[in-house]
Amino acid sequence: MDAGILKAHLLACLDPLGSDPGRCNGETREADIPAAVLIPILMAEEPGVLFTRRANHLMRHGGQISFPGGQIEAHDNGPVAAALREAREEIGLDPDRVSPVGRLSTRSVTSGYAVTPIVGLLPGDAAFAPNSSEVAEIFPVPLAYLLDSNHYQVQPAAGCHGRSRPTLALQYLHHRIWGATAAMLSELRTRWHRANPPVTLYAG
């Protein structure tokens, strides 16, 4: 897909970067810590979304599939700056190679953060260097795959006190993408189809 067309389709379905992000799941929790993640979309012949697999030894969400991101620090100029800084720290991504195009809704997550997803476009030849203390693997998933509703399922996941709770999940090869990451993708998928006519993302 042409990069200009891809960007136009994203702009049609995302909130502007300078807007105040709305909440998409429940009430605002005063104790939530502001955080941001970068949803990196590679502008290749077949556009893809870049994911990380967190290092297994991490106390929080070890081994899970996620986007680069973290807490918004006092020196960050908002969620865009925080998402780009975290992407540099976690996967060695040069912020100058990212073109932020919009944001999704801020969502409260069970770990106590209010996460704002920032969607950014990367050139297909962007270089990465994972920080081994945080990231075990970096891998892309075709955008067309993530926009297909047939790949999403509600599955049980471990909750508090050993109880299971329903969570959204999708499987790509040997990777299970679930929880907040899958919910962000599902919001992007819903917004995309609501705002854009059907389009072929890859003709190969």
C-alpha cells in the first residue's frame, strides 16, 4: 500500500495528537499513573505492526506481547514524547524515523496505569536494537491480519485470587497477543473499518 494512502486512512480513524484523549473503558481512576505506548506501523509493501515480547525475568508482564512504552515522566512533553523515548530505550528506535499520526483512547489497565496509545509510521528499513534487559524479541504482524475481526476471540485469563476472567486475544504464529494490547488493536480495527471503505493492504 502507498504510504500516503496508509497515512490518510489512519488519520481518518485516529484522534488528533493534540487532543485530550477520551477514556474507552470505565471510569477515570484517580490513582492511575499516566503512561503511553507506541504502536509502530512499518510502511512496507505489506504494512505491518511491530510488537515486542517482554523479557521473561521481568516482574511485571514478563514474556507477554506488548508495544514499547511506559510511564510518562515529568520531563516528557506529553504522551507522544514518552512513547518515543520508551521506544528508543526498549528497541533502539530513532525517534526521527517515526512519524506520529494520531492516538487511540486512553485506557485503564489492571497494573494501575492509564495508557495512551500513540500510532506512528516507520519506514520499512527502520533499524532496531532491543534492550535485552527488557525485550526478548521484536517481530512484525501484517496490518491486514490485525484488521480482520475473525482473528479475535474472547478467552479466559488468570485473574485475581486464581479466578479466571474473560479477555480479548488473538494468535499469530506462536505468539498469543492478549489483554490490553489486544484491546488496543481491537479499537484500531473498529475505528479503521468505521472510517474507511474496504481497501487492499497487500496485493502480493
